Amino acid sequence: MSDDAVYRARDSLLCSACAGYTARTTGKTISGQSLRPVSARLVSAWPVDEFGPCSCDCGRLIAVVVAGRVVVSEPAAAAGGKAKNGRD
């Protein structure tokens, strides 16, 4: 798992910090759900008005779509700073 990515596990959005040790070492949650990076399609369809920004469960990272690509940053960076992972 990358430290600067948001992953989807069936019904959760997780980062390496909130996913936990098992997920970081195996790529699966303790219930066996595989983790996959969020897609631009999922992030674009995210109901921001209802759920807030598309972020991991602990709120450390936010995913947005810029020019058709997923950009992940810390909340302060999303508000106007440079993206942490430089994927832009």
C-alpha cells in the first residue's frame, strides 16, 4: 500500500494509516476484502453534498479528480496547496 493513496474496500474508503497492519502487509482487510485504489469514476460520482469530500475513514487524505485523473492530498493541500503525491 502507498502512503499517499485512498483505497476502496467494498464499503469503506481507507488509507494506509486507517487500514491497519493487516491491510498494509496483505492488501486485504481483516475481513478479507481486497483493497484497490479509488477510481476517477468513483471519485467523480461521490455525493459530496451528502457525505463531504471523498476521503479515507480517518480523514487524513482526500481524493479529487483533476483533468480525468485521481489526485490524493491532505485536506490542507486540497484547500489550495500542492498535492502531496504530486500526481497532477
